[in-house]
Amino acid sequence: MEDVYYSRQIKTVGAAFRAYSVMLSGQCATGASPRNTVSLARTAVIGYTVPGWGGPSRQGDRITPSEVEAAQRFLDTLPLDQLNQALKAQSTHFEAKDIDSKIQKANRYQLSKFIAWAQDQGWLDAGQVPSGDEVSQPAAQVYRHSFNIAKERGKQPLKNLGLTKRVRRPDFGLKPDEVNDRLRVQIDAIKQFEVQSLNHRPATINSNVSFLMRLLGWQHRYGLVPLEDLSLTGLVPYTPLNVSLESIQAEGMNEEEAWQKLLMRREQRKELAEQQARVAERVWDDYFVFYRDAPDSQVATLQALIIVAKYFYRQETENTASKSGYTDIPVVRRLRQKLSVANKLRKSKPPEIAYKERSVSWETVLDVLDAQQAKYEERFYYSVSQRNGKPHRQRKLREPTAIACDLQLVLVLCILSVMAPERNRTICELEMGRTLMQGSIEDGVLVPIENMARPELAQWHLYLGPKDYKTGEIYGKYLTPIDNMQLARGQTFYGLLQTWIDTYRPLFNPAHNQLFVKVKTTMGATPGEPITHQNLTSWVKYLFYRHVGVPVVPQSLRKMYVTYLKRSRASEAELEAAARAMHHSRAMQSRQYDEQDLQDKIAPISAFNQQLFKQVFSAQDAAELPLTADGQLRLRDLSEAQIKALSQQLRQEQKRRQQDHSAA
């Protein structure tokens, strides 16, 4: 609901109407209500209700400022419970003045809205409420459990927001309790290898293991491989390639025979490794045929298999570079060949979900933020039931944890919009005191708030090291202040953030410093745990769907922001700053994030051409220009003066663009 809740005690009808007028004025200022909303309410209360109570009446067609003041003084004398009799007083005035029925209906509706709003604030007992169709019925409750559970309980399930036509298969991945001892040792060793040799983050390691578990589960459930026989060598075969000269010489051969034997055995082992790689490739292909509708999953699975191969053959090669190494290992070469093909297929294949299906304008993002903030500010649940044939409004105080959930969503969307949108990972891993810090920047160095001479001037900062974001190895340390943006209804970003940290976050008893926490027990989660990228994606998607009916995901926000900049004709300096803030190059900005239509992209040059010709030929009569039958200009028939003028204009434009480029 859009109500604003006031902590002060309201005792008179006049005080209630002043608070109601302030709330309506705020809605008008933000565009949430028409500009004449306040005047309509004033006419209904002061023009048609106050006289019915015995108060002053207006003398003309319009209410004058002095009449408003007189009516307000009268309302200040009425106790608040008189508002329950407002509709009756208004009807009395309608009958006395024989007011037209259409005017009666419009002003009765405006007065009913005021009464219902006062009841929502808890200032009135749920007595007299607007009748008939004017009572706003509550939306149907939506429960966030699976379709099967919801069906068993007879409750409405949450809408499935999947936009692809892909049929989701049952989970066929290997479960933790199905892992045999040998396989468990191998998986643990792979994890350790990724940490020590590949410098992978925990999220990357867990993702790789999950794709391996899918493959193993497929082997067991569809390939009928017994659980006790499952092994990573069944996915990536291992053949020792190294043969030592000393071991052959120990067999009693002379040096020449030993060398010949050495070369022969090495070739034999390489051939065996090639054969095993070909056999394994057939297994991989069978799995990809089974999982053929997910190119991204195919790429991720191949990457996980390459890591397994690197672990097995880490001592069989002298080149262990992460990208260019292991070229002498047959199974690695085959996996990389397939990965190259899969990547090309993925890039050439159009996205399964069109950008327009999961995006909105950037202005709408701010509308959603405002709507979610209003939801957080609600302090009661409402329902309308029938009692003695009349609608009866009830309310129930919301639990603090429910309010906390809404506030956390407000902050997530704030951080995604008060600055250039960060990647999902950065938002998930925001850590107070490390990547999210209070202080001030002095000579390029962040001074913590505890070391500041004036702590009241501290700002919040995003402070990312090279390992804290995707392109950190390229761009290095990143430090930027987060602006304290002014939000609706007198709130600020810093104020809401501090409220979350001090009041609501502790409700979930987190044992870590990450800003955002899990708030429910869904899928076995524990409230207070750090969130995952799946949590954040789900939150943002359902947040947008709830408010505007479009399932926007965090990645789409980055595209929407860049597209908005391009459509708004942002300067080169602004586009360059946005690219740096989003941790990528200008080329990536245009290639990956710009979703303008072709017409939007070519509009500037069309406008430039029109302006150029307008300037050059402004002194010429349009009828005298050399035109073809279809209205096109014949450049070869232009006069020397016209050509000279056109050339001069082109040179000036070229010079201007060079100056803009230099300034950027």
C-alpha cells in the first residue's frame, strides 16, 4: 500500500487532514498521483463535508485561502472519532444544496479515501469504511513453495517466471550421500588443486564440482554405472606418460637399447592415452546429446573436465600454465578443441530469452525502488472481511523480520542504481570493513572513519581488490565513494543502510561481516548465512515481477544502464567513466551491454546529416536544388559554391569531433 505511517498521536480531524494532505503532496511530487489530487481532497472535505458538520461554507465556486484557513480551524475542534460520521455529514450537505449526483459520487469517493487512509494509520477503529466497489480488496496471498506442496495445501503457488521453453528435467546429479570413498578423496584433491595451483575462488570451485556431480549422476542413473564404480577417471582417463631412462637401464640393457626402448614406451603410452581420450570423448558426446539444450552448461562442464585432466597430468608435463599449458596431454587437447567449438556455438546462437522480455527502462528501475521502499515502510498487514453484511477492515502488525526482508531488497536495488550497476558477485560479497567501508579518501588513500578528525563527514566506499571482482587482474584495485542519494519520503540511502546494519540485520544472528544475509529456511538454508548469487538473482527477478510484471535479473540491469546512457546521448567522458565503473573496456561496453535498436544507433548520424544540409543550403531555395525524380540530391550537379560550403562544414565537424575525443 502507499500509506505513510506517522508515529505522532493524531487527536483531531484537522490534524489527520493535514497529515493526509502532506502524504498526497508527496505523491504528486514524485508523479505517483495526478497534480490535482490535493485540490480534489480539499474540495471533498472542506467544500462539501465541513458545512454538513455545521462549519463554515464557501461563498463562491472556488475555495479561497481564507476559507481554507477557517475550515481548518473548525476541523481542529473536532475530535478524531467524528471522522466516522463524515460521510453522513457530507450527505446532509448534498441534500440541503441539492448537489448533482455525479458531483456527489466524485466527492464521496474522495472523502472515503481519506477515511480509509486514517484507518490504515491506526487512528480510527474499523467502523465505517467506504462501501461497495470503493473498498479496495487485498491482493491474493502468494506463497513461495513448490507447485506440489502448494497444491497439497490448497494454496496459490508462486508464478513460474522461467521464460524459456526448455522443459526442466528432474535433478539427476549425484547426491553427497551417494559419493563413494574413492570418489570423495578425488573430489577433495581436485578442490585443493584448484585453490593452490589455479587460485580459484570457493564459488568457482563449488560450481565446477556441481557440474562434475551432474555428469557422475548421469552415468549412474542413465548409464547404469554402480555407485561403487563411479570415479573421476571414468570421466577423464589417466595414463602415466613419463618413462624414466634409469628404470629401463635397470633391466640390464645397454645404453643404445635403453634409449630405443624409452622412445618406444613413450610412443606406446601416448598412443594409449590418445585411444582412451577418444573413448572418453564418446562419453562426453553422449552426455551433451542428453543435455543438448543448454550450451552454457556444456561450456561449464568442459571447463570442469579440463581442470580434472590438469590435476591428473600435473606431473606429466613441464608446461603447467593455466591457458597455454598441457598441450602435450591428449585428453586436454581434445577437451580444449571441444570447448572452442562449444564457445563458438554459444556465441553464435541467439539468446534463448530476448532482451526486451526481461528488461525495462532505467526510469522504471527507480520507480520499482520507490515502490519497494513504500512496501518496506508499511507496518501492518490488512484484510477486508464482511461483518453483518458490511465490509470490515482489519490490520495486523508486521513482524520485524518481514520488515527486514523488504529493507534488504530496498538496499540491494539502491546499490545497483545509486552507482553504475556492479556484477552479481560484487553485491553478494559486500563485506563491511573490507569491500564496504566508511571513511574519506585523502590523496587516493581511504582513511577509515575511526581515524578521521571529523567522523560525521564520513562516506561509504566500495573498495575492491584485484581478487574481488571479475576483471580485477586487468584493472587492479578499485576505490570509489557511494553517494548518499536522496530517496522518497525523506529517506536517504545512508540512513536506510545504517538502519539495516544497526537494527534489522542482527535479527538473523549472522556470524560474518557480509552485508546481505539469507532470511528464510528455503532449500535447507539457515537465516543469517551469506547469500549466494542465486539468492540475489531470485530476489531481483521477483522484485521486478512483483512491481512491474517483468522478471529483470541483475545482469540485465547492467545492460539497461548502458543502453540508457547511449540513448540519452551521454558524452564520451561519461561513457568512459561508466565503463571504468563497471570494470570493462569501451569495446566491451558497446559489444556486450549496448542493447539499442538499430534505429537508435543510427539516429545521431541522421540528425547530423539533416543539420549539415540545413546549414549549407539554408540560403538556397529548395526548388532550385538539383534533385532526382525520387527526391534525392544529385551531388554531381551541385555548384562550386555549394560544394565549397559543404566541404567547409565537413572540415569543421571533423575538427570538433577530434577536440571532443582529445578532451575525453
